[in-house]
Amino acid sequence: MCGIGRTLSDVVARKVGRTGAGPVSERRMTFRELQFLWYSDLYRYTGRTSLHLLFSQLLFCDGNVHTNDGFKYSFYLRLCKYLRTAQPRFVMYPLYVVAVRMLCRYRYKFGISLSHATSVGSGLYIGHTTGIVVNDFAVIGKNCNLSQGVTIGQTNRGKRRGTPSLGDNVYIGPGAKIIGGIRVGNNVAIGANCVVLEDVPDNAVVVGVPGRIVSYNGSQDYVNKTDYDKAAKLRG
């Protein structure tokens, strides 16, 4: 997953090969989009956005009580995705190689297996690192909370063959497993050590093994600091 060849285009190619669909081209991310993703992730941790704060999180994290290891991983995750298609290639590709190596380093340091090939929406929050595994084909919506020990994985047979697709504002508790080609709706809360094998509707709270819905109170109060769009407008 850390290799230079492990990119979105490779994932698409393998996926197309299985489904028989036509060719799909990778959309190029703009630098403005990259900035928005960086600041949206930062805002989820701190409730603030500034260049000074961003660099302080990068330089002084690694276990510091006032900084967040999860953001450092997210920073390089976003950077790799941007540099993968950025132009001009003779300048950006060497930077991409360095960024991938940095992401690989933090993958092992923080225990997070989440590739830049994976589709991840804005406002990613990794509350505690270690033991997080996400399949390349998974889709993660906006404002997702990932906890330690989470697995978002694939099944290779049966009616739920494939990988999960998560909506917006999803909270995933410690040790939870989401497996197979299922759809997790918006504003869903998944409890600790829960195993989700079936589709989950919007606003559901799911617990247990296998997962069962216990209420429709959703992820409110678990997923917060999501108003970064307003903060971005204030920054201009």
C-alpha cells in the first residue's frame, strides 16, 4: 500500500478489470481543493484554521498532548493524492515519491493502513491511531470519525461481495468492523467492537455482533466541529 505504484489509477484499473466497465480517468485535484481538505481536517481537531496552526501540528505532534497524530497522517494522505496528478510532472513526481515515503513511514509509526488511493471526504478525524485498516476500494464520506482498531474491509463472495460505502458524519467506535459491499448512511453511529454486515439507514445507532439498530439518535454529539465551510469563507 505504500509503494509508488499503489495509486488510484491502479485501483481503478483493477476494478474495471473485474466489472468490465469502460475506462475511467482520475480527476486532477487543484491546489485550492488540497488546501480545503487540509484545513477541513485541521478544523475537526482544533476548531480553528491557520497556517501557523497547521505547521505546529506537523512539527510538534508525535504524542504531544496539544497536537494530533491523526492529522499528521491525514496531511500526507491528502498531499499524496494531490501530487499524484499535479502538473508539471517533472517537478511534481519527485515530490510525490517523497510524500509517499513519508506516508509509508507514518503508516507504520501510527499503525494506520489507509491509502491515498481510497476515496475520503473532507473533515477526516482520527481520534486515536493504531490498528486502523481501510480497504483501497472503500468510500468514506465527509466528517468521518475513525477510532483505534477499526477495520473497513472487503468480502469476496456472497450477496454482500465488495467493500463498504460510508455516508457523511459517520462515527465509528473503537474496534468496530464494517465488512462487505454495504451502504452506511449519513449521521450513523457505530458502537465499539460492533460488526456491521448489512446496510445501515441514515441516523441509525448500531451496536453488537452482528450489528443491530438500537435507536435513530444518530451521530450527533459524537461528530462535531463540522462547520469548516463557514471558517473557510471567513478566511477568504
